[in-house]
Amino acid sequence: MTVKCEVCSIHNAKYVCQNCGSKVCPSCFNPHLEFCIKCAGSSYSKAGLEYGIGFKIMILGFALAFLGVLITIILAILTGVGDLSFVILLLPIPIGVAAGPYGGILLILALILTVIFMAILILTGRKHLKSFSSKEMPEGV
């Protein structure tokens, strides 16, 4: 027995919406969200564009790094200090450049902090991956 689409009532239903449970045809189904077009439209309008906590932390890190470099440059110009120590560290690959009398110490400190940060990132990433069941994982992950 064939069931008609509960959205358009024209085509035969082949899918079930994961949000409301409606039986829908391929033209009324969003395969990426696994929602019917009614639920897909309302989920976009309600939620808007949401960013995860990882993305927010990354943006905050870039902003703080930029602010730190800007303050360092301004203070170096205002005080006229010639022996400025600084470290440039490109993450996630720990490539560091150190200059000044305390550059070596700052570089070692920065590399230690990088190792700690990467360990936290790996441990939390594994925790989140284990929380998903194999059915919830998207293809290619």
C-alpha cells in the first residue's frame, strides 16, 4: 500500500521526517537535515546560524592574540624599549620564534602551554566522539 505525502498530497511518501514524523515525498524532504520542508524551514528561522563552543573559543583566542600583539607594539613604541622579548607561536603546529633577552624562556613556556592545550583538545574531542552513537555520526566521520 502506498502512502501519499503528508505535505503536498501529490507524490508517494518515501521518507519520514525525523522531527515531526510526517511521511513525505522526495521533493518535500531535506536529506541533509532529514526533516520535511516545513520543519526544515522552521528550524532555520528559529535557530538562525548557531556556532558551537569550539568556534567561539577559537574566535576569542584570535581576538586575544591580536589584542596582545597590539598592546605589546603600542607599549614598545611608547616606552622606547629596545630589548623587547616576544614569542610568535603558530597553532596547532608548534613553530615558535623568540627574540629578546627572555625569548628562550618565553618560547619554552609557550611550547609547554601548547602541549597542554593540544592535550585538552584531544581529550575533549574524544569525549564528544564517544558520546555519539554510530547512527548519529554523519558520513565520512
